[in-house]
Amino acid sequence: MPNPIEQADLYDVIVLAGQRSPGQAQVSGAGSPRNWDERKGYGLSGAFLVFTGDGLATFQVRLLFWEPQHFAQWDTFSRLLARPQLGARPKALDYYHPYHEPLGIKSVVVEDVLQLDQIEPGLWAQDIKFKQYRSPKPTLSKPEGSTAQLNEPKAQDEFDQSMVYLEGQITNPTDSVVTIIGKVFGR
């Protein structure tokens, strides 16, 4: 990521489909969301978490205009943000801003273009909402559980011991189904 102090001009614009934005760009709200599936068991407190992949970032860009040429440049730039024609398949746009480089945001779709606002005399703001585009990739994994040993009560009778064994097989299966049934039902 370029140094924002030494190369401040890179941070003042976004590049969308190869075109630099007019005025000064302020970006906000982007992140690197993660998707988790929470899997609960019947009669159990707690749950297993299964990582189902990276989410798509949403963020906003505010363009500030204060000179007449900014409005002329906006007329050209805003064509990139036009709604897709009815029946046409929309396409994602190549995107670049140095803050979003470490987040892996390289391609976006337009979620919304808000109205132009005059925020003070001689200064206007144009807000645009984007959503990251990324082709899907297979991802599925379960995190390893904590290995901390708590002062939990130990199994007292045969039923409790069977439950402890089954819980252990759920979290870290080591035995075959036949072996599990034999141990639980005493066969």
C-alpha cells in the first residue's frame, strides 16, 4: 500500500474501469467480512462454527466537487454508474483505491448512486455505494476448539460416560460408527 503522506494524491481519487474520479474522493466503510454458519445440536448449549467463506465488502465513496470542471468530469464519470439496461446482464467494474488494496477489493458493482448534496457554500458531495464483486470459490472449514481445561464435573455413571464419549466423537471423531454403537450400547 502506498504511503498516504508521501503519495497523498493517490488517496484523493478512485479509479473505476480505468477512469479517475472527479474532485476529491473519500472512501469509508470497507472491511473484510467473513461468513460463519452456526450449527447447534438438539439439547446442547453452544454450537459449532463452520467457516463458509469470505463475505463481500460494501462501502461508500463520497466525491467532493468545488470547481466547475469537477461537474463536467462528473458528467463523463457518472456514465460508468448508470443502471444496466433492462434485459442486459450487468458487469462488474475494475476498481482501485489504495485503502482497499489490502482488503482485496479489485472489482465492484454499483449498489446505489445518491443525490448530489450541497454540504456548505461552494462545496457539493456525491455519494456512491459499492459492493465488492468476486467470483465464488469453494471454501468450507471448521475452526479448532479451545484446548483450555476447565474444572468441569467428571462423568459419574455409565450414561454420563457414554455422553462424554459421544461428545468427544462429535468434536474429534476417531472411531468407526460400529465401534461407537458398540461402546454406547455395551455390545
